[in-house]
Amino acid sequence: MAYVAATLFMWAVVFFFAPGKRRVRAVDGQLVLLYKPVFRWAMRLSWLFPLVIAIIAMIDPPNKGEGWIVFALIGGFTAIALPTTMELERRRIVVDAKGISQQSAWSAPVSIAWPDVREVKVSLTHGIVVSPKRGRPVLISPYIDGVVTLADVFEENLPALKSTAGVVKNLREMHERYMRNTERH
């Protein structure tokens, strides 16, 4: 039984936290990178928890003095699901011949022209960071679809930066590790 649970857990980790699609298709000369569909669908399904709790509370009302627990559970699930849903549904990384831009639910859009990029790096806390010479950076989650496409774009548009080669290598290795791990299981 423990083996089955461990196997299911391992597959869930590989399924959810592995890099997304290798490549992203260009539309009108732009690449639009989004979070993986599995993240977005899992978040949509999580909205069923507050709904189920409310239905259960209507069918079998809590004892007198315990009604606050139902509201606390519904409020707690909503407090987690709402900002996460906004992040997963509204974050967009748009790449074209001019530069890279980020659209987010939490801040004003950020655009950086390719000649204005100072550094590209992979950070444990922020994922992929594209820093401009001045202004705010573009932050890219490693869980988006198209990491290899992004590596190709960096290699093509930022060859003069010292950090580009390391980031490109890191993104490709990350994807190759995922591919090797999924082929073995």
C-alpha cells in the first residue's frame, strides 16, 4: 500500500512540477508563454472545495456555535484559491522580435527591449529573471510551457551577454532531465 501511495505521489510531482511543453507556436510573430494547463485546471478544480463545504453545511447544518467553522473553511479555501487562480490565469510572457514583456494580475505590465537587457539568470526564488539596464525585471516561472523555445529566443537575441549561455544550458538540461525521468517510468 505504501508503495502505491509513494508511486502516486511521485507521478503527481512529475506531472505537476515538470517543465511544460518543449516548444510554443508563434502567432502573428509573437510567442505567448503561459502556465501549464495542468496547473490551471487543478486550480479551477480546487474551487469545488468551498462549494462542497457549503453544500454539506446546507444538507447537514453544524451544531449551534460551530457555524463559524464552515465560514472559516470556505474563507480559507477562497483566500488561497483566488490569488493563485489570478496568477495562473493572468500571467503571460510575450516574446517577439522587439523584446520580452510580462503581464500579471499583480502589477503593471513590464516590457524590455532586447538591446536593454542587462542580464538573464535562473534564480531559485524567482525562476527565470530577465533584468533590464533600468527598471523592473521580467520574472518567468520555470513551470510555463515553452522553456526550450525561450532558450532558443535568448540564444538568438542575447548572444552578447555572458549569462545567456549558462541560462540556455540550464533551461535545456531542465527539460532533458524531465524527459529522461518520464521515459523511465
